Amino acid sequence: MRIMEWNLQYGGSQERFPGILEAVRRHNPDLLVLLEFRPEKVIEVSLSLAALGYPYILNSQPPPRTNGILMASKTALRQLQDHRVSTSPHRWMEVSPEGSDLRVLAVHIPGASDLSGKLEHWRALMDYAQEAVDAQSRAVIIGDLNTGLAQDTEGTPFLGQEHLSSLLDMGWRDVWREYHRVGREYSWYSSSGKGMRTDHALASPHIHHPMWAKYSHHERETGLSDHSVLIMDIMPRMNESGSRSSPLFRIGEGPGCSSS
């Protein structure tokens, strides 16, 4: 299963929209997670994504002219109701593919300009993460966390990096970092030109399938957004007969896999 997460930067302008659709077509995810989606474009975006093969579309119902989350899938989705966030709840959205026990939580943690909202979201995320570990759930947290660890920034240390450290201490896996132990890549750059890795894909310790993640910087470098695309692949395990163990997962990019 391939998940593509992308912060569109204020909804994506009309001029950028064709390039955004082309990026989705090129990366060909099974589940698309768009942050900073704007509700004014819901009809245009939904029709365009349906034409690309994503007929199952849900969004977090943000207020007018407010950033929210849109998730689009090639297969049916169930939206899981979670009311643990009261401030900007449209920054939090969880789904599960029909017929699967996998849960995917998309989240956009507020930045430093909204400290109370940032703290509320982190408290909720810590509770969610611990509950998933305790229940042995197969879950993914993906999105713009507006933080990272010390090795994820070129400039000022992140605000809130202790929360991300706590998630990893629970056993959650930073999928990109597992394959880039000493590497440095940045998904967003500040106005002063300092790179930061704020977009993350975290997997609960109970996902035992092989996983891999990468950033596509082409979209940011060509001005389609101020964020790079994050791609996460959850690949199938092989059973004793040598066949794939689950039809939900498909091989995408990764070690030993061809690029799409």
C-alpha cells in the first residue's frame, strides 16, 4: 500500500492545480493525504481526483477559507470518529480502508504561532499513540507535525521535539529515518532558507510488514508547494508458499523495488 502525504500550501492555487494533479498521477498512491486543503475547492478537487482513479474522497470539514485535510483512495474508506481535539479539529482525520484493520491518522500540528493549539494536538497525539500501542493496533500517523529531532533541522531547534522523541520511545517507528540513519533531507524551508524535516510517517510497532519512505523534492523545488511530497510504502510479506500474504498491500518503491 502506498500513502502519499503532501502539504499543498494554502490549498494550492489555480495555477498550481494541474501540476498538483500530475504529481498525484506520477506517484500513484493508493491513499492520498492532502494537507492545507481548502473547502472552496472541494468540488473541483473531488471531480479531478475521481477522474484519476480516486472515487473515495473524505475531508475534515474545515471552516471556509481555512486549511483542512482531504483524503482520497482507490478503494473504499471508513472515517473513524475521534473527538479528542476541540481546537481546530479539522487538522485531525483518521480513516481505515474497508476490509482492513489498518488505521491511518492524518494530522497537521499547529505551528509556533498557536502554542495552545499545538500543545492540545500533541497531548491528543500522545494519548492516541499510547492507546494504539496498548491495543496492539496497526496504525500509521502521517502528516506535518511542525517539529522534528535535532538532526532534522539546519537552524533553530524545533519546538516540541520532546513529544516526537516520546512517540519513538513508545516504539513508534520513523519510517524514513530507519533507512536514512545519518542522512539529512528537508521537507520545508524557512524564509531564511533553513531546511526542516517537518513531514513525518510513523508506524506503530505492530505493523510487521516491510516499510519504506522517501521524499520527492521536485514538487517543492518547482514551486508547486512549499513542502516536499512524502511517500510511504507498506509492502507485502511473503507467506510460506512464496505468495503475498495480504491483497491490501502492494509493492511500491523501496530497497530492491523499481521506481514508479
